[in-house]
Amino acid sequence: QLDPENTGFIGVETFASLVHSHELPLDPAKLDMLVALAQGNDEGQVCYQELVDLISSKRSSSFKRAIANGQRALPRDVLLDETGLGIYKRFVRYVAYEILPCEMDRRWYFYQHRTCPPPVFMAAVTLTQIIVFLCYGARLNKWVLQTYHPEYMKSPLVYHPGHRARAWRFLTYMFMHVGLEQLGFNALLQLMIGVPLEMVHGILRISFLYLAGVLAGSLTVSITDMRAPLVGGSGGVYALCSAHLANVVMNWAGMRCPYKLLRMVLALVCMSSEVGRAVWLRFSPPLPASGPQPSFMAHLAGAIVGISMGLTILRSYEESLQDQCGWWVLLLSYGTFLLFAVFWNIFAYDLLGAQIPP
């Protein structure tokens, strides 16, 4: 009725009176954003499609840019000025400042965040890894370096070059760990970095990134370290961590997390130390073992996946991945690598005469 010419626009004053007369139960934060958006265009009108996108909480980069360029500033431009927040809302605000580099992104995430679905993927993976470790620790009576027990490599979860045909091992090795040190390091990073990333970017993006790092790790080991087995979720962990660190570096000026330089240095030192430990155990094990120790190449493969594919995922908070050309290039590159690795595992071991350990 208010748009007889079917233009898709009505005046902001008309819209405001419509909301007031019908007492529409709109979120005040969303209403402020819509009014700011309307006053940001040339004629001060409300767009029907933008109203639908806002009410349905649809992510839209054009909507975000329109708000940022609006003539009317949103109340409390800095999210830190929000007062009277409960414990959970303060935690959501903390996550926004830890992960997102733009104030508008933080506000959008803060107001649109819902507790359902919860960040269950990283929590479930971490819990499963701990349970598996405890089960094998009790069964083998080995807790510090479980890989030195002669029965450890007989697990159906471990990736071993002699069992390449059992394709599930290329993923399930992430539930097994060298020992308590590796499990503690991975679990800590998954909870401290993985859970906030999943809260912001959603379960689909983060689970895809994590599993892509895990799969790239095992396939890289099968190509570059053909005699070595593999255990641990380091491929996925390094994919998440390297993507997050690269995102922080790329948006250094906009990141507002406290002590970011110190935390960056500590993260790099810890990750480098973990890689160094893995290299030492691979080539200079402290105790004689019945066969080669797990490879360290999964760490490097996960880091490459995180810096390339992961950085694209984390930088596109307001934009669908399907709309980005760079995303499709990276996905095609990853698919090409997977195809090459599959053929390598089928033919290269026999052609090269690789000596597979028992």
C-alpha cells in the first residue's frame, strides 16, 4: 500500500510511523541499523530487500558497507562502551574482539549471535581425542610416549603406509597422539582458538578447514615421508592457528585484542617448538623403537592449508564463499592435490620400491 509503483522503497519517515503504529516487535539494534542504512542512501528511503536481509540475519557485504557509510552514526560506535552485559554477552564481545578486525563486523556479530547451534565441533573433537588417549593409556599402561609401545601402531585408527587401502585412516589418525605432551598442546589450541573461530564463522567453515588440514597432513606424509606412520590432530590444529595468525597479521591495525604482539610471538614460539619436538622424535628418538616414529610433515601441510585456504575463509565473514573467485581457485588447487595424492598412493609405492616398515 505504501509503495504503489512497486519500486521496493519507502521513505524512512513512513517506515518509522509504520513501525510505531503497528507496534512491530523489531530488535532495536536492527532497527537502528536499518535507519542508518536508509539515511545513508541518496533519497533517505528504506529498501524492502535490505529489510528482509536484516530481519532474517542474512550476511551481506553490501549491507555492511552501506551502514558504515551511513550519514547517521550508530549509537555507541565502539562495542566496548556497551554496559550492563551479562557474563555470556561479555564473553561474546571478547570473542568478537579476538577474531574480527573491523568494528562494524564486531557489532554485527555481537547483535546477530545466537547460542544455537553451539560450537560443538571443536569441543566434540577434543573430547573424543582425550577419551581415545585415556582408553589406550589404560590398555597399554603407557602415558608419556604411547608410540613406543609395540602394540600402539596396531590400532585401526593410526595412519600407516602399510594400510593405505584403509582410507579412513587418513582422517582417523587425528584421534591418536604421540603422548600426553602432544595431546595437551593440541587440545589447548583447539579450545582456545578453534572454539572462538567456530563461534564467529560457524561449524561448516571451521570443520571444513580443520578436516582439510588433517587430510592434507596425512596425504603429504604419504608423498614426502613414505616410510613413516602418522598420529595426532596437528594438521587440523596448524590449519586453524596459521589461518588465525595470518588474519591477525593482515589486519594488524584493526585487531583490538590486548597484547597482540606478545601473544603472536608466544604462539609462534610454541608452534615452532612443537614442530621441533616432532622432528626430533622422528629422526632422533630418545629410546630404541621397533619402527619409524610418526612424521612431522602434517604440521607443515596444515600450516600451508591454513595460510592459503583458511585465510580466505576467515576474511570473508560478511560474504558467502561461493561469491569469491579466489575461493574457487583455492578449492580447485586443493582438489588437484587430492587427486594427485590418490594416484601417488595407488602407483608410486610399487614403482619406487618403497620399503614399508612392518
